[in-house]
Amino acid sequence: MAKRKAVVDKTHCVACGCCTSACKLQAITVFRGIYAQVSDRCVGCAKCASICPADAIRVESST
Amino acid sequence: MKKHFYDYLWIASALYLILGFFNILFAWLGLLCFMIPLLISIFGKSKAYCNRYCGRGQLFSLLGQTLHLSRNKPMPRFLKSRIFRYGFLAFFMTMFGLMIAQTVGVFLNADSLKTAVTLLWTFRVPWTFAYTETALPAWISQFAFGFYSIMLTSTILGIVLMVLYKPRAWCVCCPMGTMTQLVCKGHAHGKTEQN
Ligand code: SF4
Ligand code: SF4
Ligand code: SF4
């Protein structure tokens, strides 16, 4: 199975940080107050995506 | 997860709204919610206020997420667009300016003090019950009424958005959030990305 990972749409991210509190693995952080950034720790559980008020996160399969 | 003191700032936000029903002068405390996020974004170059300390955001999370009062549906595309977000910020600042102008009017004795709270920039609600005459100049009370109007209005809008869409939907168009993100974007302009 391909590895799944969260991807942030930077143009829609409002840098609110809701995703960082939702992620148990601390795999997503807000970069310089501009947008959220996903690290390699992400397992693609989509918790962040469901909480994101701007719907700026998608979980994609990466190869 | 370990709880920090700042995880309880929603209590302060709720208290703030309640105090405004008893004495309007407490509204002045709301300036903190304007100054702190801006100062953090200007000097700390981050949105740590939104990310950690915003009691209002926590309140929406609590109502929408913990108490399940939110439908948890995606927001309409238009409300998430930059045009709307920046437009709303401009509108908000214009209304803020008008509120300051009204305060100045009272300061200059050109206007009389209006003991009312204006909701959604339209509905004037008599609020004399939270007003007691003091030795303080009238403009201090006028500003308090104006500022509390803004705080209550944005809370009402935030609750509506929380119910209809995601718990923290307000954060998408929150003027403070948009403004601090713009400040951070300004700081990061021209810097190389970490990605
Ligand atoms: S929750 Fe969404 S909008 Fe907020 S910082 Fe995370 S990705 Fe950005
Ligand atoms: S998908 Fe799951 S693991 Fe990845 S950043 Fe979102 S919450 Fe964290
Ligand atoms: S966007 Fe507004 S309401 Fe949301 S966390 Fe930031 S300051 Fe608070």
C-alpha cells in the first residue's frame, strides 16, 4: 500500500493551528505564522484534515 | 496530553463576554485581544496567539468539537477565498474606524454618550443596565460600548459559523487572524522556504 500523507494547500491555509492540536504525532506545525507544514512523521490519518476550518488539507498517497 | 495554563484561556474569553453585561467598562480589557496578537506577529513573527493563546478560538473548539454543536461541514468556497477574507478585514477595520470616530465625537462633546450596544453593525440594543455614571469622562464609556459591540458581534458571527461549518470556521475570516497572517507573510517575504 502506498504511504499516505497530508498535503497542505498553502493558498487556503489561514495558519490557525487547529491541525497542530489535532495531530497526535506532532507531524504538522505552523511555519512562521504563514501556513502549516507536514513532516515525515505524518501517517496520513486525516485527523487534521477533518478539523481544518479552511479545508486546506488533503491526504494523498505518495509513492 | 499535558494541559497548559493557556489551554484554559477560553474561560477568560467567556468571562469577558459575561462581564460586559454587568459593567461595560470591562470592555476595555478586550484591547488585549487586539494588541497581543499583533505584538506577537510583529515581534515574534508567528501566529502563536492563534495557535495557542486565543481564548475565543478555544471557546469555538469547545462548543463545536467537545460539545458537538457543529455540523462539521466544509465552508462555502467563497467564504474561504482571499478576496472575502481581505474584504472582511477591510470592512471590519472601517467599522472600527467609525467606532473610534464616534468616541472622538463624544470626547469633543459633539456627540452625546449612547448607552447601547450595536450588534452586527445594525441593531442597536439598549445596554443602560451595564452602565453606571462615574467620574470618568464620557468617551471612555463610549469606547467601551463600541468595543464591546465589536466583540459581541464577532462572537455571534463566530458561533453561527461554528454551528454551520467547522468548529473554528470563524478563524478563516477572523480579522485578527487575517491581519496577523499578513504581518507574518510580510516578515517572511523574500525568505527562502523551509520546505
Ligand atoms: S487547520 Fe488548516 S488552515 Fe489551520 S493551520 Fe492547519 S492547515 Fe492551515
Ligand atoms: S494526517 Fe494525521 S499524522 Fe498526518 S499531520 Fe494530519 S493528523 Fe498528523
Ligand atoms: S483566527 Fe481569530 S479567533 Fe481564531 S485563533 Fe486567531 S485570533 Fe482567535
